[in-house]
Amino acid sequence: MTNPASDPNQMLSTQDAAALLGLQPCTLAAWREDGSQPGLAFFKLGKAVRYRYADLLAFIETRKASSTLVARQNAPSVAPTRTPKKMGSSKPPPSPVSRDEPTPAVKTAPSRRHAKRGEDRQQSLF
């Protein structure tokens, strides 16, 4: 592999790109999946994912800030995450609890650590 600094078009693997950005490879994979970092371009070549060195430098430059406040204002909005539906679950969602009904008291058994010392503790709702 040639020195990426000498060739801005050098293609880097996810591991090399993550090392350059100071991130974990799984972070880059998550960003690719959820699209939360639209300024981070990548190439899909068959099963391989590659990042162009020049694109990584440009991405880093877009994150430059002089204060945390500026960084928050410049941060792209995060795409909402989707929660996958469980297959085969046909249960209806739980019905909301009416505010008129009293809340049942919850009693819990003492934890093993407290039970060994003979302390009997119960969870209080108040």
C-alpha cells in the first residue's frame, strides 16, 4: 500500500479509515447502515468497502470547530434508528393504564446479598 498522503485518491479499507479517524471500524459500519453521516462517502466494490483518503480528509475538515457550542450547531442531525420487529409476535400492544385505577404495590424479594446478611428489604413506591 502506498502512502495515502502522497496519493489523495488512495482507497483505504474500513480498518485503515477508522484508524485515520480515530474510531472503531464498527462505528463506520454503523454510520454506513443508518446514514447518519452523509458527508462520509464510501465505495462498495463487490463485498469490499473502501474510503478515499481525500474524502476522509474532507470529512474531518467539516467537523472542525472552535468550541463545543459550535460543534453542536454544526453537527448533522442523527437519523432515527429503526427497531426491527420480532417475527411471529402477534400480541397486541399493552393497553395504557387508566389514571383512575390505583397503582398496585410492588413487593420484591430481598437480593441474595442482603438475604445472606439477614436483612429484609422491600421496594417502596413512595
